Amino acid sequence: MLTGRLSLEEFLIEERKRHSQATGDLNSLILSAARASKVISKQVAAGQLSGIADNIAESGVQSAQPAALYALSRDIFIRMVQSGGRLAGMATEVSQEPLRLPDTEERGKYLLLFNPLEGAANLDINVPAGSIFSVLRAKNPGQDPSPEDFLRPGHEQVCAGYAVYGPSTMLVLTVGNGTHGFTLDPVLGEFVLTHPELRIAVDTAEFAINASNHRFWEPAVKLYVDECVAGETGPRDKDFTMRWTASVVADAHRILMRGGVFLNPRDAQHPRKKSMSRLLFEANPLAFIVEQAGGGASTGHTNILDLPPKSLQQRVGLIFGSANEVKRIADYHDEQPAEDFDAPLFGFRGLFRNA
């Protein structure tokens, strides 16, 4: 064991022993995704020193570095995972169609969906970003998949994970047997198990939401947030703290580490509003990770993992975190009439009974 802890590879070997029919292909795919995260982590840490945007940026253009890092991260991920005969196909959150593997590569038995650098737009101000990935079994192993093969409810995932590029780089992973956190040892160059069996506290006094969209929220979300902001003077009888980083990986990681609830709700006036989360590339993998850590994940109306996808780029409202808070918000959606009401920004209305 490295530094007295299991390495990611050793952990996966132990997990494989639980499945007598396992071939090792899933382990190999996860390790390839982890290697991609290591390379991306170095590029993110270098920031402007990497110089990758020099050829595309005009002087004073601030958005060039995040865009260049995103494109580089996508290429790194593809290059790391496409070889070895593990994958039948893959897709990214910006592609309208699945990515076809090179003709020289053998087709395997898994499908990979990934967002190579979520939160890239925040990198120019040094806010943590991350990579998210999800693995499904291919419907037709050994063959190129159709777009419809990727449209599977989240409970069919066999693995989900994310890497967060912060002061330290961490990989958080589930293969359906709990959620576990690995920290990248910069000396050894290995992910080591530092947070086994992560559990999200069922209760919390912290929530994350983009308050600037208050006027667009569904009534149930407005009421929930207004109750939280009312604090001790409201029906919750306690003060809440609000956090929002505009990076879903960073927010998810904070919730896994110390509890809380994240809301990127459906827009009541514009249901296709771009700020909602992508079902296949963000909501499903994060919901799998969160539920395996004892939390909950919902659109407000439906459990995320039960939602049948309609398209590769489908967007949904995403609420996840401490189980009791997610349930409360879902109950509010069931109770609250669909029509909107005139709620002031963070003004408590008190329309829900104390519970």
C-alpha cells in the first residue's frame, strides 16, 4: 500500500473480487479516466503559465484560456480512454452525436459519457473546476452504438465519478458499493484512498443556489429558499448559510464533505433555459454518487436516476444533497400549485406549515 493507504488500483482490485465474472475491463477504464484527470490537473494548475492559449488569444481576451483548457481536456480524455478495447463508444456534453472510435480500435462492452472540464469558465479567476464521467454497459458489445444506446436511466450506470481540481486534486468514485474519495499524491503520482465510505449528513443548514434567477424559479423553490433565508424567525427555526460557486463539481464536493443541498431548478418561465443541468453528463453521474453516499437527488418532481432520457443533450432541473432537504423540496413541489405567485427576493411568505 502506498503511504499506508490503498491506491486507486489496489482499491479497484479489491472491488473486483466481489464479482467473480469480472474481466477487469471496467477497472482498466476507470484507471484510464483517472490518468486523464492527472494530466488535466497539471494543465489546470499551470494556468496562464501553460501558454496553451497563446496561439488563439488576442491581447486582452480573457476567455481564451478557459476555452483552450476545455478543448485540451477533451482531447486528453478521448486519447486516454479510447484504446484498449474497453469502450464501444463515448459521448461528451457538447456533442450532438456520439463520438465514433477510430476504426483501428477494438469495440468493447462499455459506453462512456463525460464532461472533461466542468466549470472551465471560472478558471480565469482560479475557482475549482472538475471532470465528470459516467459508465454504462453497451447494449451491443463489440459494435458501434447508436445514439439511442446512450439514452438510459441513471440507475443503469455501473460507475460514476468526478475529479475536482482544487488546492489538491481529488477523484470521487462509485461503482455501486458506496462513494469513495481519492486524493492525488503529487510525489507518487497516484490517487490514494483518503475518504472511504463518504456519507452525506441527512440534515443540513446550508444550501447552494444561484439567487439571481429567483424570478424564474418554480413556486416550490421560491418558498423553500424564502423559508431558509427567514432563518430562526421562520418555520425552520434555524439559520441557514448560502453557498454558490457556479461550478457543480465544486458544489457537489462541498456537499459530500460537509453536507448541504444544491439546487439548479427547472425554470418555470423558460423550461429549456440553458442554466439547467445536462441529464446524462451531470445529473445522472452526480445523482449516482450522491445516492451511494446516503443523499438524495431529484428534479423536484422525479428521482433523477429514474428519469428516462429523451435526447443526448437533455437538460433537467437538478436538486441533490442531504436526504431530508431533498425530500422536503420534492414534497413542496407536490403540494404547491403550478401557478406562479408574486414572491419578493428572499421575502418569507410563510405559506407552508412548520414541519
